[in-house]
Amino acid sequence: MAGGWELLGLIVLAGGAWLWLDGLKARDGGIAAARAACAAEGLQLLDDTVSLDSLRLARSDEGRVMLRRVYDFEYSDTGDNRRRGSVVLLGHRVVLLNVGLRLVPSERTLH
């Protein structure tokens, strides 16, 4: 039975490594989307990063179960204030980008 526990441990480690690497790729996509949205609106993306707010399972339009990640970021419209925005990814596809009161739906796929 010891071999079974070792195999289970390896599966859990491999799953954790996949989740971590996939999260890094999704985070990079979230940063790129936030950066592009801020540039398009004439805003400054502060700290040049996003932070994970939530992670859960969700279904795509095709019915596939995927990871839904919500990232928060801060931006400035005047250079001396901080405002909050968010970007929602389903898998690696940006499905919603929120910059202040402006909601920008997106069909862009991030690879």
C-alpha cells in the first residue's frame, strides 16, 4: 500500500505544479489586459501588476468546466490617486475588464 500513497503524492504534486504554472500564465494575461486597457483609456497602471482576488470553477459558453480567475489592480487617472479595477479570465480568455465605472467586455484570447 506504500506504493499507492507515493503515487497519490506524486499526482497531488504534479497537479499543484500545473495549477501554479497555469496561474502564472493567466496572471501574465491579466497584467497584459490591464496594461492595454489603461493605455487605451489614458490611465496609469500602478505597480504594473495584478493580484488574485478569487479562483473558482465555471462553465464556458460551450459548457466546458474551466478555472475562472478574478484579478484586481490599481490605476490612476490623475497621477496622485489610486482607483481599483479588475479583470476576469475564464481559462486564459479575458471575459470582463472593469476600469472604474467603465465595463469593457472582451473576446480576446490570451495564449
